[in-house]
Amino acid sequence: MKKTTLKMFSFIIAVTSMMTSCSSDDNPNGEILNPDKSNVALFVITDPNTSSGLLIPGEEMFSGSIDPSTVSNATQIASTRTTGNAFGNDVYHTSNSAGDQGIQKFSYENNSFSDKGFIAVTKNRFIYEIVNSTKGYYTDSDRSQTAIQTFNPTSMERTGEIDIASQISHLITDKVARTRIGAFMIESQGKLYTQVFFYDKDGKHVYDTTYVAVIDTSNDTFLNLASHNDFIWLGFERKNSNYVNKSKNGDIYLSGILGDITDEPHSKCIRIKAGSNDFDASWKLDFNDFIGKGSFSLGGPAIIGDQLYVRLKSSPMAPDYSNLADEDIEAYTIDINTKKFTKIEDIPRSGAIAFSINGPSIIGDLVYFAVSNTDYQGYYSYDPASGKAEEAFSLTGGIPSQLVSIQ
């Protein structure tokens, strides 16, 4: 195995031990909920060796300095490295408090969380999405390599599956040893989008094409297998890096940091316009055009108006990932129309693999960036209206893993 492969595989193990996704039309960027409500929740890694930590509720946005060890109303969680999201008054996570893989529902009431159901998924590489209180989707490749599972988020029970085997059969040639559905899952304007993978016997991707299944959520029928002529590992198996998000108008921005596992880092972003069954061939974003060969995004885009917000390594990643530990992840805004990158000043640099991997979150009218390095753990906020960045709150212990808004 090449040195590059070993380094990248180690990175994937470190940052994708749990993989999840959830959002809704009421939650268009993964984090925007009711702006009149100010309840929030914070996932914190308190033990980096095991990725265990806490889910901490707040009746308003956190401020000042937070000592996780003194929080009395936190929920202990066995794995907080790659976390879930909020939907309405609930927070969904990728494992239960004991560390079992699956979709865990925590409900918020009286400034605390309680266990409201769990759906076991035996594979740790899975993804999910919630459309409304009675309809959700997830993947479970042990159950099926060609089907999307359905569940009821209220009762937390599996309700069936949508098998697309016949719709992808023309791509299952003698070179294809197995298939998989997942990496990301997002709903927009009554349609569900999720990536479809085709592997050879060595585990490499057969096609240099990105395939995304489009499902009508009103009747759970297959609409199209969208294709983009370049393979990108979209979403990278987790939601808290926010590699796949949608704007208020329903446009979906999908990004990833590489193609095949043996590829050198190369961050890209493509788009599906609101309501469309295929990719927008007129728009794509290549981070190498700004950083140079070896671009490496550690989260984003989050979207407000015509601006994308990302956490991006400010210098190229080495082909062998030898500079992966450098603390040079910075906050950037990108103009959707001109594709101009602008660094957001006054937000400190972060590290990558040993620190927070979560992408920028949008809560209300502000963008929240995790800042995570050897000297500091916490969040900075950025106000697009004023162009001002400032510290939101800091942690005296632990690593920030996700910040969400709850109704």
C-alpha cells in the first residue's frame, strides 16, 4: 500500500468512526431553525482517546467560558467525534449513550435531554435524514446494499425500504463487486438525495463519475440517478463537517475532500439547483484554483445568501499528508457567483486531525466556526451583515464537536 494511502486511511479512521446526517426544509442549512427560539445544544469531546463526551443544552447561545466538568444537566455520550443534528425539539445522534451504532433520539425539555428512542445500525458507515415528524431515511448496508431504509422519527421504528436495485442494474458490470448507498443524505423541496457507490473487488471505485440517487419523498419513488463527470466522495460520511448543505431557496451545495481513498487531497464543490433531478452543469468550485494543488477543506459550505462559508487549510496539503498536523485551518467566505475566496480575519487558526472536525454552523443570522488548536477550544461567530468576527464562547476542557439550534 502506498504511503499516501496509509496516511489517508489513518485520517479516515480518526474522523469517520461515526457517520450521520439530518436536515429538513424547516432546517435548510442543517442548522437554521426558528430564529425566534434561542435554545442550543453543544456536543463536546471530553476524552479524545475514546471520543466520549457530553451533549450540553442551553436556553440561549452559550457565552463566556464553559467548564464541561461542572455542567450538571449534560447527557453523557460514548462517541461524540462525528455527531448528529437537531430537528425541531430533538437532537439525533449516531450512537446511543452506551456507544451502540445507530440513530439515537434525544428530546429537549426543561433545559435537559432525555432518551426517546433508538434504531440500531450494525455498520458504522451509515447516514440518515429526517424530512418531518413521521418520515425519515437512513442506510444500513448490512441489511441491503441497494436500498434506502425508512423510519418514523416520532416512534423511532423502521417502516420499510426503497430498493433501487433495478434502477442501477445497468451499472453493475462484471467489474462491480459490491455497491453502497450513503456518504451524505439530504432533502430539499420534496426530494431526497444520496450518493451511490460502485466498488471493484479491491475496494476501489469503478467509475470516475459521481452518482446521486433522487427520490420523491411524497411517495418514496425513484426519480433519477444524477451523474457528474468526476468522482467526488461527497459528504465524507458525516454531518458535523457540513460538507453537504442547502440554501434557503433549496439549492444544494455538495463538497468533498477527495475522490478515491488513494487520491491526493483535492477539495471540490458542485451544486444541484432547487427541485432539480440532476447536477447543475453550469456551476462548480475547485478549491485548487485558490489554494493550489492539494486543497483541503475541513468543513463547509454553510450558506447565507450568495456566500459559502468553509474551514480550509490555508496552504496545500502534502501528497503524503505529512503536514496534516499543521494548525493552519482558517475561516473563509466564498462568493457563489464570482467564486472569490476571502479569509475571515480575527478568527484564530485551527488544527485538523487531533482537533475539532466540525464545519461552520449557521444559527440565526450568524455563522459559527469551531476554533480548535493546542492553545484554544471554543467558537467564534461571524456576522455577514457587519463583517465582524468575535469570540462566542470558549471551553476550559474538551474539544467542540457540534453546535446546533433547537426549537
